[in-house]
Amino acid sequence: MKVLITGGAGFIGSHLAEKLLEQGHHVFAVDNLSTGKLENIVHLRGNPEFEFFAGTIMDEILMAEMISQCETIFHLAAAVGVRLIIDKPVDTIETNIMGSEIVLKLANRRKRKVIITSTSEVYGKNEQVPFKESDDSVYGPTVKSRWSYACSKAIDEFLALAYYREKKLPVVIVRLFNTIGARQTGEYGMVVPTFVKQALMGHPLTVFGDGSQSRCFTNVRDVVRAMVSLAENPEAVGQVYNIGSSEVITINDLACRVKELCGSKSEIQYIPYDKAFEAGFEDMYQRVPDLLKIHDAIGYKPMISLDQSIQEIIEYYKR
């Protein structure tokens, strides 16, 4: 099968390309390299079943040509990371909404299956954990640019489901919860690689807020395995699925875990959100997925522990 990955040189996209190539698929990848990196796919470039195109999903001519050659599209291209969202809100909104609209419109012409990558951010300030796919979204005010990412991804979901209901376009939506692993960088605010790099260099581990906020971190290999399985499941079409882990940890405990695994004596430094991001910044206090729906669909359960994931990131940075 021929498959297109938008954002194919990114952290998750590169792992997804590996998985699809292992299964014998021909993979086309497109990335504008704004956050993706060629080094993530350098080991794939010699594979005759892998083709990379440096370009943007906003280029309709390029996207039309690539989509015409593929049977399935994994749409990962998006603005990611809290820092990037705060610094470049226009790019965030335009890329996430307009880019997804282009992908869906062109896919609909040929009725190609589209797997839309969404985010746990769409649950917003909802505190009824664990989050179920049918739960309400609760966002802050529009004057807080932090919520523009969540809203833009929610619009992606609305649009994808509208294409499914009105035009019968086969779509599957996946909401990812804090994906981590080798090749992820902390450049745009990802906490685990940031902590690992700080610990290895002997720098203070910077915790935003008081560190009591909790998260569930999921290894990227568990994530791409689930994405591929959902893409292969005809009953997943028109559905939304959480992909994550049930292992809950506070950011304070995460910092301590990283220090221990790195053998680091770094101190932990607390930075108020207002200084780290912007005045009045609001965070999600808890982010825990309900995994019953995806387990029922494909038998999914995370296989890789948080400690193993952290260790993979440590080895990546050491290399």
C-alpha cells in the first residue's frame, strides 16, 4: 500500500514512517522542516520504498499530486509545543486549520482514508478525569493565546467528522496524550527531553508552576502501533480515539525520576508560568486518558514503561 505522512520528518512522523516501512508499505513523507528535521529520517533516505518531499501542506499543487498516489494519509503536520504556540499564534492557527482543510478537501476528491492526529489539549480545562472521547471541552477565554491550539485542533476534528458525515470521506481521529521517545527535542516546550538535557548537562531542571500538575507519558512506538492498527480497522472510521498511557505522574515526580535515571545532582528550579510563557498563562492541571474505547477497538494497551521511555531519550541525547 502507498501511504502519505504529512509532518513526516517530525518526531512522531519519522517513527510512523519506520513502522509502515517495516510492514512493507511505500511511504511518501512531506514536511516543511519548521519543526521536523532531516536527521530524523536520514536513515530512511536510502530505502527505495521511502520518498521525502520538502514542502508545505499549504501547497495545494504538491498535496494534490501526492494524495493522488496514495491510499491512506496520516495527517500529522501541525504547529506543536507550548512555546511555539505562544510565540507564533498566527502560524499555529493557519497551519492547523487551513492546512487540515486542504488535506481533507483533496483527500475527498479521491475518497482516500485520512487519519487525523489531534491532541489531549482539546479537553481543555475539563477536570473530570480520566478523559473520555465523548467528554466536554472546556476552554479559557480568547485573550489567552494558549487556548488557540486546542481550539484549532478541535476545529480540525469538527471538519474531519463533517467530511465523514456529509461526504462519506473515511476519517479516523486520534487524540495523543504526551507522546515521548527518541528524537524528541525540548526546543518547543516538551518537558521530558528538556529535563533529560538539563540533567545530563548538570543544569537545574526547570519546573513550571508548582509541579503538582499530572500527566501520562506514552512512548512513541506504542503510539504509532496504535495509529497503524486503527488505520487498518474499518470499524474505526468516523470515530475518535484517545491514545495514551494510564501511568500518571506529577511533573515534580517526573523531574526526580529523570534525575535518578541520569545519575544527576541537578537541583530543581521552579519558574512561575507568567515568567515562563505569558501573563495569565493557564495550564491543564490533569491530563489522563480513558483507554477503554481504543482497547475495545484494537486491543490497545501501552507496552513501554515511562522509565524505559526516559532511558531511550537519555541514550538518544548521549549519542
